Amino acid sequence: MVDLRKGDGKQTKFDAKDIVGRGVFAPLEDKEIFVNSCLVMNRTLSWDIYGNRNSEERLDIDPLVLYSL
């Protein structure tokens, strides 16, 4: 579960259980990776699972998914 604060000030939560452990999101099943590599990039959640700060190798959530919450 990730706490979110949107640009309009609204607070909500994103439950990642539907993606964690599936497909490209499989590495996020490791709680340490999920927590320690999570960051905000381009106005959405992303995970720098390789720790190399390469924006093209990060996993992210479509911002429209988060805005719809």
C-alpha cells in the first residue's frame, strides 16, 4: 500500500497487490526492493529496481491509473 497526495491536495492509497509479483513487476515482491526503490518520477510512482538511476530501466505506474483513484 502506498499513500498518495495528488496535485489537488486529495489523499488516497494505491494498493499494489494486483501488480506485485506479476510480469515486469515480479521484483517488487521483495518488500525491501518495493520500499527502498520507490520514488516519484514524471508525476507518478516508479521503482528503480536496478539502482542505477537510469530512467529507461525503471518500472512505473500509468499516472492516469493513480489519478483515477
